[in-house]
Amino acid sequence: MFLNSLSGRFLMLTVAFVMLAEVLIFVPSVARFREDYLQARLERGQIASLSVLANSDSMVDPALEQELLENAGVLNVVLRRDEISELVLSSPMPAPISDTIDLRDATPWQLIRDALLRLFSPEDEMIRVVGTPVKQAGLQIEVTMHTQQMRASMLDYGYRVFLLSLVISIFTAALLFLAVRRILVTPISRVVRHIKAFEQAPEQAQIITPSAVIGELKEAETALRSMQIQLSTALKQKDRLATLGGAVAKISHDLRNMLTTAQLLADRMERSEDPAVQRTAPKLVGSLSRAVNLCESTLRFGKAEEPPPILGPIDLSKLIEDVVESERLAVGDSAVAFDVKGADSMVIIADTEQIFRVLSNLVRNARQAIIATKKPGKITVDVADTDDDWVIRIRDTGPGLPTKALNHLFTPFEGGARLGGAGLGLVIASELIKGHGGRLELQESKETGTVFKIFLPKDGLSVTADNLSGAA
């Protein structure tokens, strides 16, 4: 399990890379050791030969000669002081010479290759080593020697280098392991703990506070903090919406009963002979019917989506007239004028109740914005017909939308344009228009007024006023 962790993998890689670096150092080191070993044998042979040459007749006792050769670690010494090579010291050769090594012009690659070959050659061989005498004591010096002792010294040196490399690797790996745990693993583990805690209880989990000193880790902690805040807010809002949905369902149930009773009373009012009552009663019945239908739709659907539209032909001028008439009654004596353009004889294919709700929301928002200024104003509903869409534009002369409403225009509970508003009107309107395959857009909003546009696709359907009257 540890080897699959970030710390374990890093520890393994550190040991492997340090050992690789030591191997790259080990091979040249052994080659250098071999070169120094051979050079030392040449120097010892030179010193032994000078001891002989110091004698006037260049003759030494055989016992002394053998002692000099053993101290030098060689079998023969040949010193060339001028043009003539001179065998200074010699002893019996136990075997023929198998190789000659010339240290005068050897390249590093040759030295490394010969050192590796010697390490992997356990046989004791006789070799001749050629070099240059030190202190300008001659032109050339040669010694003959065994390879077994040299190989044993190389193995001993290599073993000590290996142990030293191993100690350095372990020490370096331990330091790097502790450093990585401190700098990387601990902050990452902290982020993982926060993620797991947030996964188990997102509503109660503590929001992480960025504390990493490494830039990338701090960016990750900052991003996690932002995500936690957004998700926590969304979940809390979801809970509030669920609670609100339950409350709305209960209210809709009781409100439907009350509205049904009011609808029955309004039906009786239609039989009145009073002209004023006869003019008002149909509009009252229509408003109550829409309210009852809305309550029933809420109870049937029971979730935060609108039911699919029931498409049919709509006399747009009559529908807009109903919306405007309702708003005129709400305006009272306020100086808000209404103007409808281009709706005469315009017939569209849409859901009557849903389009009424959309227009009612937009016109009501415009009316409330104008009334809030306490100045006279005007609301214009302009209808146009293009090849692909029916376009309805609602323009007002209000003060424009506030910044918060512009930033969260179609976000529930955040896009409210007036104090105390729930911010649901535009959201509902946008969802209803999307259900028709169209779109609701804010064309402009400034100090001189706001303009919304509704695009309803025709989808190749064509309806005339005659079809409408026949369907009625």
C-alpha cells in the first residue's frame, strides 16, 4: 500500500535515480583506481631500478633483487634511459604475457573498458605495463605483473564505493522523502481530507482555507474553496426550494378550494342585470380560471419544472388586451400609459395560459418599475412577424434594471429587480418560452428604459384568423 502512495513512489524513484548516478560515478572511479594502481607499480618499479643503477657495477644480490621486486609488486622492470632498453630487475616468468597496457596514450574510454573487462575476468594473467618515468628519469619504463592482486584491490575499492553510495542514497532519499511529505504530501492529504469530508456531509463540511506555500497547491486549494462555497450555497438553496415547494403545494391545495368557490360566485355574477357587473364579471371569471389552473398545475407537477405547452391558435391581440386590461385595473390612478402595436389580426401557435403568464410577468415588472420612479411612464407592447419567428417586444420608460438583477437575470431568488421581489418572474417567463422552443432576451436596459424581446418559432405552422374563429 505504501509503495502505491506518492511518498512511496517518490522514495523508490529517489533511490533508483541516486543509485543510477552512483553507477555513473562508480565505473569511471574504478577505471581511475586501476590507472592509479598501474601508475603506482610503474613508480615503485622505477624506484627499485634506480636503487640498482645507483650501484657502480649495476649488480645487486639476487636476494635483494627479489626483495625489491616484491616491494614494487612486479616481476620485471625494464628502464629505457636512452636509445637502449635495459633490463634492470627480473625474476622468473610463471606464464607468458597475455596483454600489454600502454598508459602513455590511453583514452578515458579505453581505461573504462579495460577496467570493466578486468573486473569480470577472474583468471590470473601476466600483463606488461608501459609508461613514462617520473622526474624525467628516462624515456620509458616497463613492468611485468600479475592481475589477480590488482583485481582484488579493484573489487575491494568497488565494494567500498558501493557501500558509500548506498549510504548516500539512503540518506538522500530519506531527506527527500521527508521534504516531499512536508512540502507536497501533507498539503495534498489535507485537500483530500477536505474533499472526502465534503463528499460525506456537504452541508456541514468545513470550508478549506488556502494555506499552501507552493503556487500550484495554493491554486488547487483556492479552486476547492470556491467549489465548496458554490456547492454549499447551491445545496442550501436547493433545500430552501424543496421546503418552499412543499409549502407552495399545501398553499395551492387550499387556495384552489377557495378560488373554486370564488369562481362559482363569479359565475352567478354574470347573470346580474347590472351593466357594470356584466362588463366586469367575464374578466373576473377568466382571472379566477387562470388562478385555479395554475394551482392545479402546481399540484400535478410537483417539481421545479413547467409542464410542456399545449399548442393551439391564439388571437394575440385579444391575449395582449387581457394582459393590459388587468394591469390597467392594478394601476388605478397612476400615470402609466399602455400602447399595443402590430397585434391586430395576429394569430400565433402557442399555449394560451403560458404565454399569458409570460406577458403578464413582463408587463407587471415594467409597471412596477415605472411606479417606483413616481413619475409618468409608458409601456409599449410591439408585435412583429418574421419568416422564422413571432417577435413580441415589451418596452418601458422605467429607470432600467439594477446591477444585481443584470448579473443574475434568470437566476431564481437572485434576479429580483425591486425590493421585496422573489426574483422568479423572469425565470418563470424564460422557462415557459424555452418550453415553446423560443427564447427570452434582454435587448437593452438603461436609465431611459428597458426592452425585452420574446421569440416564438413558427416551425412551419401557419394559421389564419379564419382558422381561429372556426376552432372557437
